[in-house]
Amino acid sequence: MVQKVIEPRLNPSPMVVTLTAPNPPILNDPTLTSTWSHRAWVASGCTTVLISLAKAIAGAAESHTWLEPILAGLLGYILVDLASGFYHWRIDNYGSSSTPLFGTQIEAFQGHHKRPWRVTRIQFANILHVLARGVTLTVLPIDLACNDPTNHGFVAVCSGCIMFSLKFHAWAHTPKSQLPLPVVALQDAGLVVSGSKHAAHHLPPYDKNYCIVSGVWNEFLDKQRAFEALEKMLFFTLGVRPRSWSDHPSSSCMDQRDSDPLM
Ligand SMILES: [Zn+2]
Ligand SMILES: [Zn+2]
């Protein structure tokens, strides 16, 4: 008879997010592996981003104006981290698996709180394909209609970071010893979110450090209690309660129980 497994809890130390599975995952689990459809969307997403980047560089070289496209790219990079925080907060706190459009993601993010290590087992194209599809459908028309290098500086960096944001997040859950050296260098430089920056998010009630691109906004947003203010505003105006108000640490042990012994 197969026994239920209680997943080990995330080490509360903010310096450690190395999460290992109590048992190896199912190797042919279709929710973890990439399909050709996933790879096609990632290829099309990367192509549209690279076209945008090429147009930014070509336009800047032609007009000899590099400053504006570079500043636009930096702005895109900073804003996308902020946007990732608000999106993550919304997905974590409101709605359910039956919510139109967002239901699948809400379910996935809730599952991630219960089984954080699992994200490290999802193959590259599988983890990226949903956002790659969104990037393709958004950036392709911009590539076709616009030649302005400043606009493309913003679009290329912003869309590239959006598309790879879930991979940045997966890297934050991967032990450094298992990451490629360039990724470790990016984490150490603070350019992509690191395990130490992301760890606080995994402490119940999961109401901190929502930003998952660079994590540069986390400290500011948490100090200003920005999400708490929004939650109170939504509660007093619409009467909806965020999930974080009921995800107390005392209930997290029960949440850690998993009905699937291999997951
Ligand atoms: Zn979360
Ligand atoms: Zn996480």
C-alpha cells in the first residue's frame, strides 16, 4: 500500500530556497514535459522578441540615437518586475480554478505554494509556452506595424522578461550548484530574482515578495504595504477577501499534505 508523503517545508531562512522532492517525480508526467506545440510557441515568442530587438538596434544605429532606446529598455525591465508583482498578487489572492481566463494559472500558483520544488522539474518549453503565446500574439503586430527604435527598445526587453519570468522564478527554486554559471552570475548581480530574494514569499500566508523578474521592487512594495492597502480597499469597496488573510501559518501543515505520493 502506498503511503501519503508530507512534503518537507521550505526552510524559513531567507537565504535558502533549495527545495527537494521527497521522491523523484514521474519522468513521463505530461504536465512536466514539453510538447512540440510548446516548443513552437516558445520559438515564435523568441523570434518576435528578437525581431523587435533587431529593429531597436538597427533603428538606433541608423539614426545614431542610442540613449532613448537604451533608456526605454531599462524602463521596460524595471516596470516588468513591478507588473509581475501585481499579477502574482492578484493570481495568489483572488479567484479559483473555475475563474474564467485565469483559472488554470490560479490553480498552478496555489499548487506551487504547496509543492514549490515541482517548478524545477517542469521542462523549458512547457514552463514558457503560455507566456510565449501571449508574447507572440502581442509583439508580432508591433513588429509588423512599428519601426521606432525607442518603442522596440521597450517592447523587446519588456516582452522578453515577461516570457522568461516563470523560468527566472524556477531558477530561484533551483540549488545554485545545479544552475548554469551565467544564471548564477545574473542572480548574484541582482538582475534576475534569486532564491534569497524569493524565499520570503514562501512563508505562509504567502503575502510578501511577489515580484519574480528581478525582485527589485519587493522591498519597497512590502515596506509600503502596497498590497495590504489594495486588499483593504478591495475588501471595503467590493467585500472580497484575499486568500492571504486566511492562509495562516497554523494551517499550512495540513496544506502541505499531498494526495499524490510521487508529487
Ligand atoms: Zn505565490
Ligand atoms: Zn516560488
